[in-house]
Amino acid sequence: MGDKKIKNIFVQGAIEPSFIAQAIDRHKTQRIIGAHNIFLGQVRSDIIKEKEVQAIDYTSYEEMALEKMVQIREDLFEKYNLTCLHVYHSLGRVQAGKISLFVFASSAHRKEAIRASEELVERIKTELPIWGKEVFADQSFEWKKPIQ
């Protein structure tokens, strides 16, 4: 991707609440920000074929995902008036009830931050090569179906 800086968006395991709080706190000195919009994706205990999901094992083609994320960020900065845009996605096993996706968009005004984060979540789900294997109590599993 040339001289574009590729930021690692991946976190091993669940994204802890303290990490989220620290990310928010780091922005308090940026006085041009008037709005933050945060999306947190949490692993659900879905019932699939009469089995309850206990966790999701996330895997990714990381290099491709990171390169694609650079393009998505560039697109969103061109489209919306953003000051910051952060993404963190889990890899490895994340237990039900834990956070696996943290999206944080900041702007001078709320509508831009809200629209950007909504578009970002949709594009992560449809464009990044990240897969989830839903794991049941008996350790059997089923791959999550792609979003249509």
C-alpha cells in the first residue's frame, strides 16, 4: 500500500472494558472533538441446532484485512468530517458476553461520527476477511454464516 501506515486493529482475545475506557480518556485533550460514537460488538449465546454458543473463535487473513482497513479508513475520512476513527477486532477465542469489536468514531459534530461508525461496522462485516467459528459447550463448532 505504498507509504500508508498500516495500524494493527487486532487484539488477542476479548476487548476489555478498561481498554475501551483508556481509549476514550486519551481523547480528552482534543478539544475540537464534539462527539464520539462508539459501537461495541458482543458475543451472543445464540442457540444453533439446539446447542448454545459458548464462545467464538475469530481468525483472519490479517495482512489482507489490515490493508483493506487502510482503504476503508481513507474512504470514511474523505466522506465524513472526522477527527479520529479507531477499530479493534478480536482474534482467538472470545467467550459469550465479552466484547469482540470496538469501533470509535470522533468528529466535531455527532451526525458525522454516527454515520461514519455505522458505515464502518457494515464494511468491517462485509469486506474484511475475518471469520468466526461458533463453539458449543461440547467443543463442537459451526462457522458463522457470512452477512448478506
